[in-house]
Amino acid sequence: MDWRGVLPAVTTPFAADGRIDHDFLKKHVGWLADHGCRGIVALGSLGEGATLGSDEKRDILRSCVEAVGGRIAVVAGIAALSTDEAVDLADFAKETGCQGLMVLPPYVYQGDWPETRAHFDAVIGATGLSCMLYNNPIAYGTDVLPHQVRVLAERHANLHSVKESSGDIRRMTGIRAECGDRLAIFVGLDDLIVEGMMVGATGWVAGLVNALPRESVELYELCRRKEWDLAFRLYKWFLPLLRLDTVPKFVQLIKLVQAEVGWGSERVRPPRLPLEGAERDAALAIIRESLANRPSS
């Protein structure tokens, strides 16, 4: 697994009857690959993983692996209520042909550090796949500090990356201070991509890329080449949309952008509901103004 580049956290498409739309999922994943994404991450927060049953998760991984046909990497988001369930999903991901895992803390229960470490030890230690540690204290209430990231890296040779979504840019420099170049650091919040790349991030697990892969890959590449003036010019246009990734209804908002560009629908799985009324109108105003001024290729 080559931990760099733009890795979309792919949304999960639903048909009108609430079932997963596997035909669109395969088409969407192929489209993202065509636009230069180096891999995709399935079953994450944006993929509404917490609302999916075990069989649905397995079916999604099968569809993604089939769709990309080895062109790009498929990374399985590994999150569950129990550690045993997470280990089972990690085993299946390897069997079905995924190249990597993005390992989350357990749902619901916010353990202390010894419990959190034990969970990550069990999941990462149970697989030979290359792993990314996902730290998102805002969403999951569990915060893995830089020195704790180092402990996990020392314990697991197959831990190769960390997705940092605390929103504190100092965490990235802190991880680099603790781990050197031992781990690839990925930006986990869309509106921190330029800042994160400036302090040494090598990749981006991205959200708005589901609707705008050309602009997302271009922004990443400008940062990688350190063409900061051009990067900030594109970033200025992109920021109103990228900020949609950082609020509680980010799933609904990103799916709304997908619908506006013709690459998806607004359907979400309860307890989420599609946006409506003034909230939807305000979001559409931002989206449509940005798309009306979309940079040419």
C-alpha cells in the first residue's frame, strides 16, 4: 500500500428502496479512479458505515474491489461496536482483495488509553494488511495523542499511516516530531488540506472529491509540487465547499453537491434525513455559487 495522494472517503449510494445501489457505486468508484485518485476508502464516516449491516459492508467491499480491478487501492474502513466484530471485518477485507485498512476506534464506547490501545492492537495485529490509524476526536470522542501514535507505530510494523482529523494543525507537527518519517500523515478534514501539506502531510482522505475529483486532485498536486500561489488561488475558490465536510450534516451536504454535479443522489440512511427547507436552500446557494464560478480545466 502506497500511502500518498488523494483517497476519497466514498459515500454509500442508496436506491429509492433504501438498499445499496451497487451499480452506481461501481460506476462512481471507477470515475474517481479515472480522475487520478490513488485509492478509495470505503465504509468510513462519510460512507455512513455506522448504519450498515455486516453483510452490507462486505458487499460494498466486494463491489469496490471489483470496480477498480486493481487500478487503484481499496482501503476498508474498520469500525464496529466490538473489537471482535472489527477484527472479523479486517479479516474479510484481506480475503476480498483490499490493499489497506483504515482503523477507527470502537463506536459508542469511548475508552481510556489502555482500552483504546488494546482495540487498535487487536485489529492491527490481526492482519498483514497495511494500516492507517484514524484519529477523529471530534466525531468519536477518542483522542489518540502524538506520543500514543508513536507507541502504536512501535508495536505494529504494518501501521504505516495516520489520518489526522482533530482539526489542530499542531497535531501533524507533533506526530512528525514523535515519529519522524515512520508514518505517512494524511489530512482528514477537507478545509485543512493546504495547511496540512505545508507541514508535511503526504495524502488526503477527502470528502468533496466525491463530487469534484478533478479539482481535488489538482489542489493536492499543486501542494505536492509546492506551487503555493496556484494552490491558494484554487483553495480560495474551493473553501466554501470544503467547509461542508466539517459540520455535523457533512454526509447530507456532500451528497447534495454530488446531486448538483450529476454524480449521486441526496439519499441518506436514517437516522440521517435529507436536508430540507431553509437549511437546504442555504446550502444550495453556497454550492451553486461555487459551481457557477468553477475553474476551467
